[in-house]
Amino acid sequence: MIALALAAALAQQAAPAMNTGNWVVVAVQRVIAPDQTQGQCFVQGKVEQVVHGRAFRRGDAIALSVSCRASGFTPAAYTPAPAVPTIQALRAQKRVLVHVDAAGRVLENGYYGFEAIVPVRP
């Protein structure tokens, strides 16, 4: 089921290797925005499911730092795909699939939001 959710979330991107590192589904509880128009949003939540890895367990609290930007702000410099999400988009995502290291740092291109209607088995 996670593979289907990931495929929907990554419709225009190549699918990442999910058999390395720590992949977890996080139920987002709070998004704290930066003071600037672009920066790091802090996403707080709970691990809902461990897809791969041993560093996290279901129910663990997790805090993530994710690049974000204000709505309507477009960086002047070239931004590689995927584009930096807006703060509003991050707040709208209730569940996300995250590729993190053992310290909880989000790895490059390792944060994927997907619709809450996609069921994930516990």
C-alpha cells in the first residue's frame, strides 16, 4: 500500500530506493514557519508507520526541518526539482513519507506528502 501512495505522491519524479536508510510515515501535528519568505519549516509529528529501517518506532515523536517558502514567493535563483513547497502546502499535508537518517535529519529529496485518503496499514 505504501508503494501505491508513494507512486501517487511522486507522479512526476523517479521513485527513490526505499530499501535503504530509514523511511517513516509521519502524522503531521504542527508546522512552524520561518520569519523570512524562504527558509526552514519545522514539522512536528508522530511516527505512524516504519516502512524501512530500525532507528524509529511507531509512536515516536519526531521533529523535522524542511525547506519551505511563503505563498507567492518565487526564488530568483534556479531551484532544482522538486520545487520548495509553500508553508501552506506543508500545513495542508496531514501524512508524509520521510527518508531520514538515524539522527532524524531529512535526507536530500526525502520528504513526500500524500493525500490523507490513501490508507496506510498500521
